[in-house]
Amino acid sequence: MSSGITCEVRTTAPVAVVRLTGPLHLGTMRSVHRALSDALVDQPEALVVDMAGVSVEDRLALSVFAATARRAEEWPAVPVLLCSPSPVAARWLAESTTCRVLPVSADCAEATRLAGTTSTLRMRTRLEPVAGACRRARELVTEACARWNLPDASGPAALVLSELVGNVVRHAGTPMQVTVTLRRPYLHLAVVDGSSAQARAGRTDLHAEGGRGLMLVRELTQRWGSVPAGPGKAVWAMLPAT
């Protein structure tokens, strides 16, 4: 990482730990956000940010952690935790809205233990961009909703995930990873493909035979979006977990 701050990522299965070292200010917060976003691409069960080596030079720069937590809540639907802030940084965190968004632990071991106790449920599969991919996606989400006792979510979720997968088959044409996550109060659906072209729901000719998939996703979900994920992108959607 540039701009005077460095990043080391290590995995303490199933948790990713990101150790930051250097000054955190308005000039380096963009680099921090990029590094944390890159760590989320592997879709860990939780992300712990170790601040032991960070000197916070501008309290406004701490907002980068809240921004990361909000993004991670949408995709890949994982908790973000901070640990080992300096006394000054700990005081600033306590006085900011950041602590309302994500917990802060005194040390990395405590944060890793706390992250490991999260009750997130997840099912994943890899699919090829073939005709049967949509059917397999529907089967996956139907199985997940049955296992997690979400009868009302099953039908809409199957339709939404089928559309997300179908979008990859039609437009990206790359292998994909499909993930269904229960992190209450939402059921999270995500498809990661190898195309960097962001998914957008645009206006569609009502007389056209296709092109309505992402418009349907928008109408059936609480929120949805498309974010960069490594060389490709993740398209995610959230539905009430009922």
C-alpha cells in the first residue's frame, strides 16, 4: 500500500486479519479503504482490523472503518471489527459514530474470538456460465431457505438469484461464485464473476424480449448493488429474512 501506510493480511480461519501500520489521515484513508475492500474479495467469515501500528493524525479519517463496515454488511455480509487502537484513537472512536457501526476490542485475540462467534450462515457454490446455472442457483437458495426455515423468502430469493446468475451467463460469460448468506434481519445473495463491467438496471423497452432482469431484482429486494471484486465484480442483493 502506498501513501505511507502499509497493510498485511493474514488469515486466522475463518477470519481475515488486516494489520495496518503507519499514519492514518485524510491523505491515506483512500489507500486503507482500498486495502480493506481487497481483503473482502475472498469473502471471509469476518474481517478484523488491527490498529496496533496505526497513528491516527486526523480523527475524520476514522470514518474509513465505518464506510468499510457498511459496505461489508451489504457484500460479502460479514462483520468488521477493530482492535488495539492507541489510547487517543480509542477515545476518538468512542466519541464518533464509528463505534455504533462496528465493535472495538482491546486486542487482536479478543477481536478474533468475537468474530468467530458470529452466527452468520452461508452456502456457496461455483458455477459455469452455462444454461443450467440458473436452475442450480434456484436449487441452492431453495435448499438454504428450507434449512434455515425461511419459507416466505424462498420464492423471491430463488427468482432474484436466478436473475443475477442469468445476467452473468448472458453478459459476463465467466465462471462465477454464488453465495447465499443469512445474517439477520436479511438474506444476502451474491454472485461474483470475472467481468469488471458493473451491473446496472437501466430503462428497458417494454416490448423487448429481454433486459428486464436487473429491474426485477431492484423491485424484489430491499437493496442491491454492484461493486468491484478483484479483477471482476460482485452483484449482491438483500431480502428480508422471513
